[in-house]
Amino acid sequence: MSSIQEETYKTIGKNIKKLRLKSGISQEKLSDILNVNSKFIGHVERFERFISLKKLIEIAEYFNVPVKIFFE
């Protein structure tokens, strides 16, 4: 994996965590909303797993934010 890819996934994970905490939602709750394993969000936030664009869009829709905020 290139350093650009690594940095992108790290940025996405950090921004998911930031948005989730700001909204007061647990990792488990967000995992339930996305219908994924209860530990999935934690793995994404710690850069241990990669999130699909489909799931990223679902998160953006849930929080009513544009997808681009996860990349900033």
C-alpha cells in the first residue's frame, strides 16, 4: 500500500471517530446502524481495517454530512 493510500485511510478513520464522538454515538451503535460486526468501527478508526465507499456513504447519510468531510 502506498503512503498516500495509508494517509487517506488514516484520515478517514480519524474523521469518522471525530464525527462519532461529537455526536455522542458509540462504536457499537454505529456498527449496528451500518449492520456490520460490533468491532468494525473501532478497527476502521485505528486503521486496522479498510472501509468501503458504500459504508462511508452510509455514515455520511446517517450523520447528514457530505462524504468529502472524511477526506479533509
